[in-house]
Amino acid sequence: MYKAEIDPKPETAHGPTRARSFYRPSRRTLLSGLGATIALPFLPPVLKAAAQTAAVVPQPVPTAVQTVATATVSSAVGTLPDYFMGLSYEKGDFVTELLFTSADTSLAGLFNLLGNGVLRIGGNSADTTIWTPNGPGNTSGQVSPVDVDNLAAFLALTKWKLLYCINLGTSTPALAAAEAAYVQSVLGDVLIGFEIGNEPDEYYLSYFPTGWDLAAFETLWQQFRSAILATTPSAIITGPASSGNVTTWTVPFLQDSTGKLISLATQHYYRGNGHSANATTANLVSADPNIIADCVALKSATSALGIPFRFSETNSYLYGGSPGVSNAYASALWVIDHLFNIALGGGSGVNMQGGDVGYYTPIDNDGSTILGAAPEYYGLLLFSLAGQGTLLQTTLSTSGFNATMYAVHASSGSIKIVIVNKEVYQSLNITIDCGKTIKSAGLFELRGTSLDTITGQTLQGSTVATDGSITLGTPYIPASVSSSMVTCYVPAISAIILEVF
């Protein structure tokens, strides 16, 4: 969330083929006719590409110094579920900016390009926005049926679901119950749940300057929950949506009686402080042990309850991000690691905080108009191409080399391998043992001109338009394929997604 200034967050073709146009019937393999050694990456339903004129396109050899490496893909270590991807927006922005209406087809297009996802409406403004049943809509500090109806019309343009935050900080149980009842009546099965309050572990900073602790929160929270369920028995309740404090707030909440009253645990996470001197591109693309530790603690606590956990608000740096970092190409590479770390840690999903405040939004807007896909969006897009499936164990032989590798075994039988190279001056020449005989393979590259640049990033040589359309270049074939082995390149400061059948 944006923080106020309170610094103390295939079909595989064989033989000669002719070029063909791409279509978009489903989240299926769309690329075909590209030669005997090309696999067909799974793409979102609205992803389109122009007719291809080349039967095959070998992957270009990087100009940077090559580091030779080997890697393996082996046993299952987790799951990458459907609706893992998500975005989070301020409740105040949803009300006042009129972004979420049936007229905003550009925003809907950018959502749809990422596949199935979850929109979260929350943020700091969730606790300053009051349910006003007779309100006119589009009014600061209020949320009315008009606003909820607009949101429902927007979501009807997508296949996304909704996580909706109810005001706990300045509202009443009766108003919360009335708001939840209306939202439930309009959105129904689109809802994955209600959060009651946003970052209650920090309420002592604003709403309850004295006497505020976990026990006080749990008492108030249960009053609101009881009121909501009294009017809407089918409501799904989530929480506690803590800003951090996993071991001192979230885990105790889950271990107390309140833990048995939710269906989904929600947590917030930011890489660091946007005002810190450490908020640099180099720091952003370095290893982040804190998110791994938080996942370990959350997985242990939620496994005991038999419920999933989700990072319902997260991004790079607190206080709106760090300029020239959170909105730079480095964020595209960082976010791929961030999402895979959470998936491997057992998380069921991630909502990247966005909107028109700060620097970390995946989708730029000026308060009323969509300006386009920011660098971080490109990382989300590449991640989305991995689809759903079983996460596989990977090993990478490089030592002291800033690169990461992930693999997803899809239900189609293909394996999608993602490799992120964050080295500025060295590319990878990597040979991967995929653990299965490879019949075909193909890959896409995510490229940028430097970690610090805020423009110029491409996916397979192409850019995302403001309406969510993209025309991808022809996928590359790897340098070599033999038995279970495939060799390809990962250029400096780039990421690839390689699909093998």
C-alpha cells in the first residue's frame, strides 16, 4: 500500500509448415507452425501474435561474456495454483478514480493479459472509506452501491475474482455488515473473501493511539465478523492482513481462536523501506531471505488449520516505492523471483499493490486514464506464462552468479522453465537436464537495456499496448536439443521462459 509520510514497507509441427495467424480461444498453446524443434508456449487468452514468416528462429548468441553452467529439473516440490496472480488497489482510488467501470476496457485488457487473477480492493484508505448506502458514488471517503455496481461491471469484463476489504478502523459493525451484504449480493461467486481491516497491527499509529494490541484487535475483529455473518451467513472471512509482524501478530492470530474463524490467511510484505539508502536496483535484485522466512512461518501456522495463505498486498519498497528503482526494469526481474519464492513457500497467491500513487505500480495511470504497462508488469506477464501446475526442484551449477531458476510441470505434460539472470555483464550458456526425453522446445526472452531504465523493456521483442494487446515475435529455438538435454542462452539482465515437450 502507499504509506503516508510516517517514517519512524502442441501441438508440435513436424516437417515443413506454412505461416499461420494466431488466435485466442483459451489459455492454451497458441503458437504453431514453427518447425520440428519448436514447442508452443501457453499464453493468456487475450495474447495475440502476428502471422509468422519464419519457420524457425534460432536464439541469438548473447554479446556479453558467457558463463557456462549446467542445471537439472527433478522432483515435485510444490504447486503453482490457478488464480495465483493478483493486483491490489486502494479502496479510495477505486471509489474516486472511476477506473473500475464497464468503460475501462484498457484496464480490463491489461488484467486479462495476465490470465486468471484476483483483484484486491483495500489499502490504507479501506479504513477511511465509510459505507454510505444512499451515497451518489465517486465520492471521496464514501463507498456506495453505485461504486460496487461499477466494480461488478468491470470484473464482468475479466475472468478475475475479488478480495474485498471492509473498514474496521473508523466504521461500525452495523455498517460493515450492510456493506458486506451488498457486495456479496452483487458479486457473489466472484468473491474469494472479505478482509476486515487493513494492517491492523499499525492501528496504534492512527485510530487507537492507546490500548491497542493483538487482544484488542481480536475482540473488535470478532464483533465485526459476527455482524457480517449475521446478515450474510455465506460470507467468506479472511485475515488478519497484517502489515508485517508475522511471528508477533499474524501467527498468534492464527493460533488463537480467531484462526479457526477464517478461510484464508492474508499477510502483507514489502521488500524494504523506499526512503532507505538501501533501496537500490542492486539491492532489489539480490536474494531476499525475509520473504522465505515469512512463508515458512505462515505455512506452519496455516497448515495446522488446514487453510491457505496469501500475500494480499506486496511490492518492492514501502512509502510508494523508490524512484528509479521500483519503476525501473530491475522490478521486472525482481517480481519473478518474488512470486516464485512465495509459490515455493506454499503461498496460494500474491496481490501486487498498484494504482496512481508512488512508483511501484505494475500498471500506470494518472487517476482517470490508463497510461500503460510499467516494467514490473512485464515480469508478471512472463511469470503468468508459466501457468499452473506442479513446481519442480531445480539446481543451477553457478556459484556466486546472480541467477535463479524455476520449473513448472503443466497438465499438458510440458515443462516450463524460467531462468532469471540478474548479472549486468555476464550471460549464461546453460545446459539443462530436463529429466525427460525432449521432443520439442521453444523460448521467449524478457529484455531490458539496463536495470535502472524505466522504459524499453520487451517480451520477445514486443511491447504491451495500453489496451493489453501485444504482438509477440517468433519464439526462439534453443541452441541444441538432445535426449533430455537442452542448451540455451540467458542474456545479461534478462529472463527466459523455456517450454519443453
